[in-house]
Amino acid sequence: MELTSLRLVNYRNYTDLTLNFSDGVNVFLGENAQGKTNLLESIYVLALARSHRTSSDKDLIRWQEKEATISGRVKKNISNVPLSLYFSNKGKKARVNHLEKSKLSQYIGQLNVILFAPEDLELVKGAPNVRRRFIDMEFGQMNPLYLYHTTQYRRILKDRNAYLKRLQMKQTTDTIFLDVLTQQLVDIGSQIILARHNFLARLEEAAQPIHAEISDQREILTIKYQTSIEFEKNSELSVIKAAFEQDLKRLQSREIMLGSTIVGPHRDDIQFIVNNNDVAVFGSQGQQRTTALAVKLAEIDLMQQETGEYPILLLDDVLSELDANRQTHLLLAIQDKVQTFITAPSLSDVARQLIHAPKVFHVKHGDIILEEQAE
């Protein structure tokens, strides 16, 4: 998979920008607050129809403008597909091959990206919602059905919490509708739990050898899915459903008292364990970075296995956060394998030695100048 071109109109600090990219490594150099991260963010948004930096689409529109557009052309094994996103105060529109999609689940997956930024260390040591968002965004790109299920689950959860709040405030005493919402939550939530369990098992399998290599075979990484629904490993969907339903029935009176759903995949977490220790609690900063790096690199191959094509890799100012050893492992892993976009104030000696024929752009105050390539 390759992003051959990108156009931004009134996006962040860009008025009207068009760029053509190399199928290898594209590097954007410049000081902070010049627009490098905005550029990588736009590629992420083009893929997932949402930003990793803000929950408000209005933030993506250039100051004092009413609308913004991101468009690009994606080259796949057997096709060349134009994508576009249009943002305004009224919402957003997504188009594939110039045809508008009524649901974002029909759009996401056309362009697959993996983002690695300094804040991705929060994947290891941050709050549980960071890790839930990670698995939903990454697996959602690979599996449209999973993406659909998570969207449905959030809708049902919102309705159920609203009804629990009504029961809490004694605005109603009828629990029949609550039973209907509970069954819907169980049906969709159980499928999410099973999908997450299977995805994390495959992610662990892919990440373990990478982590072992980076740590010179001194460490073993395991990834544990911590779900609020207890069930035996390798359980069938029916077993998970029964356990989920039993927990909700057992906790119903407490949920009414709290006015909130307290069990389900919206409360789940992921635990990263290195040599039998929780790396978030007992791991050094180096171990946490190795874990995050191994997981991100494992995603590349896993996404290729799931979709048949390699994703695009976005490295936002991450090289300066890695020592020479980790930089080397990262750059060797992606060399001649995936199209990569890198932002940095400057390139380290390690990067210059390992990146083959990068296409280098210089970014200053929203202007981007292509560096002339040596003959």
C-alpha cells in the first residue's frame, strides 16, 4: 500500500498544499511548531477519518475558515483509489473513488496506517482508555466487522447508561426495557471481547521475537487481555455471552444505584509483561520503550497478514526519543518494506546511514520545500 499524493486545503496551518511522495522513506525536517506534525496528522486523518490529537473535527479547519479538505491517492496491489474527507461546521463527508460513503465503517480500511509518536509510550504506562483506543483503532482498520461492532456497542452503552440513570433517579421503575438493552449489550459486547482476545494473541506472537531481538534475548514479552468478564482461555462465543449476561444480572441493582454500566469491554485493559513483571509498574523507561517499539513493529506484519498489504508507517518525532540501538532496529525493520513518513528536527547519524535514498522535505512556517537529491 502506498500514498502517492496528498492535498490539503485549509487544513490546520496549510492553505493549499499538494505533495507527491516516494514509495520508500519520506522525511520532513524542521523546527517545532512549523507544521510537520500537522502533515502526519492529516495522513492519519485521511486513513481513519479522525485525529489522534483532538476529538473535535473543528480543530482541523484553518483559523477563520469554514471548511477544510484532505484528499489523496492510494496505490494498492490491484487498484489506484482516490480518497477525500471534507470537514465543515456541519460535520464531515468521506468519499472513496469520488463516491460518498454513508457510514465511516465503509470508508475506514481503504488506507491503513500505523502511527508511532513519543506519546505512544502511554500505550504501556498510560490509562486503560489509551490501550482500549489503541486496539479499537488498529484492529478496526483490519476488520470492518469489528469496527461496526464497536460503533454499535458505544450506541447501546450510551442508551443503557441513560436508562440506568432514569432508574437511579426513579423517573421509571420498568426494568423490561433495561433487559432488552442488556441483551443487546451482551450480544455485541461478547463478540468484541472474543475478537480482542484473538487479536492480542496474534499480536503477542508477532511481538515476542521482535522484543527478544531488541533486548538481546534477555527479555520475554507477554501480552495479557484483562477483561472484566471472566472466562476460560479459548472459550467459545456462547460461553462468553453466558458469563457476560450473568455478571450484568448479578450487578444490576448496583448499576441502577450508580446509574452506569460497570462491566463490559468498555472497562477492559491490556497488560504488558516483561520477564513476569508488569512493565508499566516495574519496568524501566528503556523496557517501556522497547515494549512500545516491539508492539508497533509487530503491527506492521500483522496488518499485512490480515489485509494482504503492508500499511503506511508514520513516525512523528520518534527517532529522537530512541537510543541508537532502538533506532537501528526500527529503521532496519522498515527498510524497503513499508512506505514511511518521518518528522524530525534533523536526522541522526544512525538514520542517515540506514535510510536508503529518502525523499527529504524542509518545513518552515507551513511552507514545504523539496530538498534537491544528490546525483
